[in-house]
Amino acid sequence: MGKRIGDAFVVNGPRTLHGTVTISGAKNSALKLIGAALMGAGRTTLINVPKITDIAHMVNLVTHIGATGEIESGPITDTVVLDVHEVIGSDAPAELVKPIRASISVMGALVARTGRARIAMPGGDKIGKRGIEIHLDGMKAMGATVEDGDDFVEITAPGGRLHGADYTLEYASVGATENLVMAACLAEGTTILRNVAREPEIIDLVTFLNEMGANIDGAGDETLTVTGVERMEAAQEPHAVIGDRIEAGTYLVAGAITGGDITVEGINPAYLHRPLQDMRGAGVELRVTGNAIRVLPSDHLRAHETRTLPYPGFATDLQSQHIVLMSQCYGTSRLTENVFETRLGVIDEFAKMGLKAEVIGKNQAIIEGGNPLHGAQVKANDIRAGAALVLAGLVAHGRTEVLYPHHIDRGYANFQENLTRLGADVSREVVEILDE
């Protein structure tokens, strides 16, 4: 096989980071809000939208379904303006759905608005099984019929409208909660959804839907009560996307592992209660004021144990970054992944940089901290793993090349620019791919 070249984030380390970074709007909220805009006709304006590639994919999808969309660029974040038509389609084709997992979130809106949704199976990060059985079971409870093919799913509301139901989610799935609450907004009667996800992004979605005329109670609790309405319309005022807690947590880890002094602004610290608790347990010194969190240089990082869990537990999207933190802690740390079954695959890439770790079963890793990392060529196989490998490059000796940086582009706005301003030596280069 001849030489191959590809794009990469190139990091020269080690470096100590200092400074302030302003957090973008939450990826996991903005994408769902774009889909939710289909719930009502009219002009919707979303502000504080992150400058990431997934946003353009989602705008393209809703434009195909029944809207005109525009992304207005700003200095730090963007504004998305959608003019949703009175009559919209009900099909989400594969070429528009495959690039991002969040595309599945149009399901609930389409069934609610049109009485039907035909959705290709989505793509996104390869981090384990993320089936939609709970989504479909909830739809069936509200009266829908479901045709589930190999590469698509079609949901139909007999008579064109779902009805209220009392449904308990088997698992507090974020995606299922989003789809079911949207489907219930225009259903006949009252729907009670139990064991729902409680993430801040769910609260943001419910707030947005209520601004559009929905009647939803219980945001942030384990039970949502949705009283169906006849019609929803675009919110009259611009809606500001909440700050991205995963982006904030990533930069805080960058400061902690490099012995730096970093302040992240534009984030509600309450969204990161458990990750901050675990970081303090590792000996990281943190100061919280208003909408900012500061990480200070720490004399001694110590081994600890972390388990990912649905919110308000430790976010799985911060798991890979936390492994890098554990690599810099003296002693043996333990991490248990309880959300996505193959997310610990990033350990293989960290091992190329000298990380000493053992994976037990499918969901537990034992990390031997305090061993120096060295530069290597590694692969970003998903958004968060890619960002974590860049963080590892900040403390590694020598040159680290993180291949497939387009994954990072999907979740982190201005990543290279922000790290550079904080003092990192990071660039985007074309490199020779060594092992393929």
C-alpha cells in the first residue's frame, strides 16, 4: 500500500496553559432546538449557537423537510434563523440523516406536525449501541404504528394525531425523552412521561417548546407532564442556547493536567456539579464565581474513582478527557463507563502515547497514573475521544498527531484558536498516515 496523507491536529508538548476561554452554546442543545423549530410555523431565531460542522448538517435537514434556513456568523458564536413553512414534509432521507446522530430528533416533531415520520437510521460517533427502541415504544404508547426496516423507521399516527399516554422510559434516554416530549406536545390529551432524562439540555428544549406554545411541566424532574395543544408557532423572541458543559469540562481538564490557570466563562457551574466534585477529589483546585469556573495550579493530583451515569451523574461525554486527568494522577485510578459500551476503545489510542491502563470487561478501566506520556500518531474515532487525545498531547513529550480531526470539528468551536490563545502549540496540518 502506498503512502497516504490526511488532516491532523498536531500538538507539541508539554505546555502549560493560562488565560480565559468563553464557552460556546451547547452542541447537544442547539442541534435539538433546530429540529424542534419544526414544531410550529414561523420565524425562529436561535442565538449563542456553536460554530461547529454539525449545525450546518442539521440546518440542511430541516431545510429539506420544510424551512428556509440561514446561519449568521458572529465573532464567537453564530445565529441560526429558520423560517418554518405552514406545510412541511415527513421524510428525513439517509443522505441528510447519516452524518449526525442528532438528526433522529426530528422524529417527534414530524409525527406531531404531520402525523407521520419516515427517518433513515442516523450515523454519528461509533461509541456503542444507541438504539431507538425506547423512542418507538413511547410512540406506540401514544397510539402510533411503527414499521421498522433495516435502514429506516416509519411512524404513523392513525387519524393524523397521537393521543396522550402514561409511559415510563426503561432508561433515562436523552434522545427518547426529546422525541417523546415533542410528539406529546400536539397529541390529544395529557401525556405523562416518567423516568425521563434530566440533563440541562432537556430543560433548554422544554423551555423552547413552551415558548412556542407547548404546555409542559416538570423540566429537570424525573417526570414530565405534557398537555397537548392544537397548534404551536415559532417563538416570538430569540432563544439563547445554554452554555456547553462538555466544552467547559474539557478546558478545565486541560488546565488541570498542564498545571495551568484557566478560567472558563459562559457556563452555569451547576451543570458540572458532579464532574467538578470528581476533579476536586483528584486534588484539582477550583474556584466558582457566577457564570465562570477557574482551575488553579495543583501541587499534587491523586488517584481516584469515577463512574459515568446519566445526569446529574458524571457525563459520559467527559469520560475520555477524564482518563487524561487520571493519567496525570499519582496512583491507580478506576473509571467505569455505564452509558456507552465501546467508549473505552480510546484506551488503545492513549496506549500509543504511553498510557498504562487495563480494560476489564467492556466498561471498566484501571489507569496507572504518574507515568510520562510521549507524542505519537493517534486516531480521533469520535468527538470526545479526539478532544481528549489533543489534551494528552498537551502533556506528552514531543509531537502528537491526532488524525481525523473532522470529528473534533463536529463538537468543538474554535478549538485550535482557543487552545493557542491559552498557550498551546497546536496546529492543523496535512501529515503522512503511518499505519494504514
